[in-house]
Amino acid sequence: MQNIQNGKKYKRLTPEEILVKIEKMKKGRLKIYIGAAPGVGKTFQMLRDAYDLKEKGIDVVIGLIETHGRKATAAEIKDLEMIPQKNMNYKGRELQELDVGAIIKRNPDLVIVDELAHTNVPGSKNKKRYQDIQEILDAGIHVWTAMNIQHLESVRDIIKQVTGVKVNERVPDVVLSEADEVEIIDVTPETLRERIKDGKIYSKEKVQQALNHFFRRGNLVALRELALREIADDIDERLEKERSDDGIEEPSGVHEKILVCIKYRPNAEKLIRRGWRMARRLNAELFILHLLTKPADKMSLQEQKTLHEWEQLAKQFQAEFLLKHSPVRKVANEIVEICRQYKITQIIMGMSARTRWEEIFKGSIIHVIMRKLPYVDVYIVSDR
């Protein structure tokens, strides 16, 4: 059931959906501070923000913090309460890990748990720290944590290619996407390299090695761009989800998505290229759609060859090629559903092959799309 307010449609929640929302409110909230590389100031900013909350009367404690010997970071701990870590014996060595049980027993409003990607000592209840954090969240305690972009699972191969470093400690992307808040801590490559030269990140004997390897300017530029893009994508997904939860069907338009509709006509490749040029200018996602109006086994060899060429062209332009089946009479409705599914903001189509009389009796595909998707721009490209 939907409500209409100010001309927009809003979905009315069922009792079951309301209960789910209430249950989620009982769970602790997760905030992740993320940076392009070590030394950008994630832990420093996290501690500073935590102390500001303490000054406002919020019960804040530190479950685990890694200063890496940086004096400026250590100074930000101030008088924040620190919960003792748990001692663990591994191969004759005494090691320390986050004490999840002690944190839950202490039951603060908020706990700081640094180094999200950390792998726990063998024999721990959980293999990874993000699993420890999940237990704390389930207990209704809010958690702030920090990580670098290279620890995200999906960018593992990119990091290896860019920096030559194989990252072993990784965090599933779902942890980032399910966080309630993500804050990027950003500094320029030049600023970070100056910090290293000044001995603020590593000891003096490690400075030159760091500058010549992982912290080369080219590496830092690539890592910074990667971090900014990941967070931009994450924000876009959150915005679309929030609008969807509120029953708002139309895309936000903040992130452009272009759909090119092609048929077996001479202008198909022209449409694809036009779509790519528009996508490049707008930094938009590009989708190429072809609707099969007859069974695949009825396609001629030439049609199969053309289809393959379209797929290769889409791949070349880093576009997603969509191949769907649809009866001729439902083509317009199929395009509408695909636009809603992929949150399309712009459509590119060729001129209709229907005669004027056919459009009168069968209806215009373009008019159906424009009527059902008033928030989507439709571009008609001439056959000439």
C-alpha cells in the first residue's frame, strides 16, 4: 500500500517491517573511519571525536587503540577510560587481544576498537576483529573503528597491481556497506609524504624505504582516488536504499546512470558510442540493453554474430550488457522495469521504426516510457 504526499509515492510499512526497524534500533551503530593509507590521521580523528562526545556526557571507552608509537595520536587518548585487553598465549608468547566479554559487561554507550582488518590470535573465539565488533554491536553498544582502503576485500587485486603489495588482512565489503556511518579521513599525497619525512609516521631508519616503496607519490595518488571512489559509491548506495525504504521510486539523480536501447538496426553501434561519450562526460555508469523478441534458437547466424559484436563493444566501453527476453507488445514495459531496477536516469534510443498508423493503433514505445518514467530523460538519436 502506498501513500501520496506532495505528489510523490511513499510505501506504507507492514507491521512486520515496522518490527524489523524497531529491532534494528536496539542494535549498536557502527561508524568506520577510512583512509587511503596509514598515517592520514584516522585514529587521531577518531580519538578526538570520542573525547568531544565524552565532554558532552556520553559514556565512551577505549576497547583497543593502536598508536603505532605516534606521540600526537597517543596524546589524544587523554583521560578516556581504557578497558584492559585479554592476555593470550600463542607458541610460548604472551599476546593481547580485544576483550569482548569485558566490553559487553562494562556496557558503555560507545567503544573505540581500532584496526578493523586485524586477524586475531589463533585460539580466539573469532578469527577476525570485525567479528568481535559484530558481537559488541549485537549487545547494543555503539562502535567506532578504523581501516585503510587496501584492506577492503574487493580491491585486493587492484592494490596488488598498483603497489605490488599483497594485502593479507582483509575486510568483507559487506562490513563497509552495512556500517551506519562512514567517514573518510583524507590528506594529499604531498602532505602524507611530508609527515613521513618529518618522522611522524615511521622511525627515521624506515623513512626512506617507505618513501621509495609503498608511499611513492604515484601509489598514494592511486590509493586516494580509490578511497574517494569507494566512499562515493557507498554514499550513492545508501542514498538509493534510504529512498527505496521510504517508498520513493525515482532515482536520486546524484549518480547518473545511462541506458542505451539497441535493436537489429544500422544505428545500434552509433547509439552505443553516443552513450559512451555521454557517460564519459558525466562520469556515469553505462548500460546497453537489447530485448530478444524471439527465442534464441530462432536467431540467424548474422544476428548471433551481431549480438557478439555488441557485447564486445560494451565490454570495450566498460558498460554492462543486458540481454532480456520480451514479447514485442511488452517491450516498452520491459524497458520501464529495467530502468526502475537499475535506477536509470537517462535513456538513449533510436528513432522508432513504426509508421505513424502503427503508433496510433499499437502505441508509441517512447510515449509509454516517458509517461511511466517522468523523472528519466529520454534522448532520441537520428538515424542519419
